[in-house]
Amino acid sequence: MDFIEALKIILFGIIEGITEWLPVSSTGHLILFHKFIPTSFSSAFLDMFEYVIQLSAIFAVIVVFWKRVCPIGLKNKGEQGEDKKKTLYWKKDSLTIWGKVLLACVPALFALVIDKLLLEKVNELTETIMIASALIVYGVAFILVEKFYKVKNKTVSDVVQISWKNAFFIGCFQILAVIPGTSRSGVTILGALLLCVSRTAAAEFTFFLAIPTMVGTSGYKILSFFMDGNTLGGTEWFALLIGCLVAFGVSLLAIQFLMDFVKKHTFKPFGWYRIGLGVVVLVVLVVIPLLR
């Protein structure tokens, strides 16, 4: 792999690491990336590559939220002193969070079925129009929901306070993410905001929800890649290593940025950004080619 191709892989990892966690749609950005900065790798490899580096991004969530997601803690046992012992215990809050996260993942199974039966057969032009439309529609949705949200009481300020019923409701929004350009994190955050969950708790629950959802989806895509008879050479393995390292590092920054951002700001800027990107995708990849 030459230097230019390595730079493209690094850029790919940067885009994935940022857009996977911000509610702006990684798909919308990556289609522009592939359009204007094509690589020498096969389309089958690039499709699998995208899901592999998602797994590295998942580790960033685990690192940032380790104390909350780890269900096992360590505490002192017995009297204080030189001979005090440590003992393991189950953390009730973490177990509750995981239970609600797993419940919220159930609707994602339907999304996989829809993707397999319908959307994998969509042609390139239709897919591009779908991406642009989803970017714009959910961009408008963020702006409208924020107007509704600011006049409501924020009844849920922490992830643990999200009820089992509301966790499932938020998970149902993942079905919408099967449409390219929607953004899984974006629609689940919207679902949480509609339930008057605080912006911080909404973002945090979305990150937790990504762990089993993306591990399952990525595992399925990777398995399908090899079952279709594809193999990896030394160049491909090296590209995967670079992409994973970059996506992991950038994801750490992106997650921390979003958590800090939503403490002081609304999601409206992301809504306007989505609308702008959707218009760019429509003009550059649909309108201009049709006029030629």
C-alpha cells in the first residue's frame, strides 16, 4: 500500500470516528468520500472495512464509560487496616442499564431483516436520494424537536432513570436507521428527547446502545464477507490496522466532545448541518449528473 492510499485510509478512519457518534450520519459522509476520493480497494472490502473499524470505535465507548458499563465492582471487605481484603460485587445500576440496553436492541433485529430483504437491492441513484432525503428530514426533525423540548420538564436526568418501557421505545427508533443517511445515534437521541430525557442522558444511552447493536451488525457483515469467498492480503490487513487505530483515537475525542457539547448547547447545530449536507449530496450527486 503506497503513501497516498494510506492517507486515504487514515482519512476514512477519521470520518468514521467522528460521524459514527455525532448525529450527522456516517453514511452520508462516507458516500461523498467514496465519490471524490476513491481508493484502489474493492467495494466488498471497503464495505466490510467500514464495519470492522466500527468495532474499534466501540472500544472507545467502553474506555470512556468504563465505570458505568462494567457490571462488576471492587470494594473493601471487613475492617479497615493492613489486612483489609477486596471483594467483587455486582453493580446494580450497571446491570439495570445493561438490561434496558439489551431490551432496546430487540427492534434492531427487524432492521437487519429489512436491510437484507429490501435495501441491499437498491440502486446507487436511489440510495443517494434516500441518503440526502434522510439527512434533510431528520435535520428538520432535530430543529423541531428542540423547540418542543425546551418547554418541557426534563424528567429523566440520568440513564438509570430511563424506564424499561421508554428504553424499548427508544430502541424502536433504530428501525428508522436502516434508511441510509438517517444516523442510528441521531434517531435514538431524537426518541429520547421526545420522552423528555436530558440531552446528556440521551447521548449516553445512545452510546451504550451502540455496543451490542454495532457488535452484532459488524459481526454479521464481517462473517458475510468471508462466507462470500472473499479473502484478505497483507495490504488489506495493514489497512484494517491503520483504520481501526485511527477510528478508535478519533472516537475517543468525538464522544467526549459530544458529551461536553450537549451540557451547554442544543442539538440544533447538528440539524442545520444535516440539512446543508443533504442539499450538497442532492446537488452534487443527483442534480448535476442529471443535467449533464
